[in-house]
Amino acid sequence: MPFVDGDEEVLRRLGAGSVSEAFASIGDAGFRAAEHEVLPTLLARSSGVIALGGGTPCVPGAEQILLDARRRGAVVIWLDADDATLVERILRGTDRPRLSERDLPEEIRWLRGERQRTYRRLAEIRLDAAAYGIEGASRTIRGWLEDRSGDLTPPA
């Protein structure tokens, strides 16, 4: 199944080497505008998995683009993780710029609170990615997509 990383496509369009570099040069608003530009192209071009950054669905207009894609048969999956897991991932050196002056755990709580309403409206499936791990989540999603059934309950 083909895989496309939405951030990589945005960075290619912007000519930036990293998300942090893009944010430093054009700011949050510029990056979000580029995400909005790239999203319809990604959806039209790919018949596989498109990984979007956490802010992409919340960009003005993106929610409607994604809802329209769902009506045409796309599946929107919300890979959720608890606050502690997200903080740990960011501290491990991911290329994610800070979006506020809050301390990191507070920023994560704030962002999740801001974004979850949109995620709930969009997602056909919510998967606790922290409980599955990367490989387990990938296997579970692939299996579900192949037959549109199966248990998405996290392992014990």
C-alpha cells in the first residue's frame, strides 16, 4: 500500500529541509497555508495511506476537504496518544516546532483540547497508537482496511 507523508510534500513545495526550518522562515500561518494547498493534491493523487501532521485537519477549509474525501470512500484514522507519550516523542528530538510559550506538557494538553473536536468529527476510526506501538498500529490498520472489520481494541 503506497504511503505519503503530508509534511514531506509540504516541505518539498516550500523548499524547506524541515518543519522547524519552514516555521522559522514563514511561520505557523504560512506553513498551514501550504498544508491547505497540498491536501487536495495528496488526496487526488494517492490511493494509499496519507499521513497528515496533527494540525493539518484543523487548517481552515481542511476539515471540509477531508469530509468530502470520506464521502468519496477515503477512511480517516485518528492515531491518538496520551499526553505523556506525545511529550516523550517530542523530547526524543522530533522535528516539531513549539506552537506556544507554554511548558511542553501544558502545550500538549492545550493542542489536544483544541484539535480533538475536529478529529472526532473527521475520524471513522480512532486508534490508541501508544498502546499498539508503531508496528502494531500499522498491522492493525492494514488488516482493518483490507476487510473493514476486526478488533481495534488496544492490546492488554
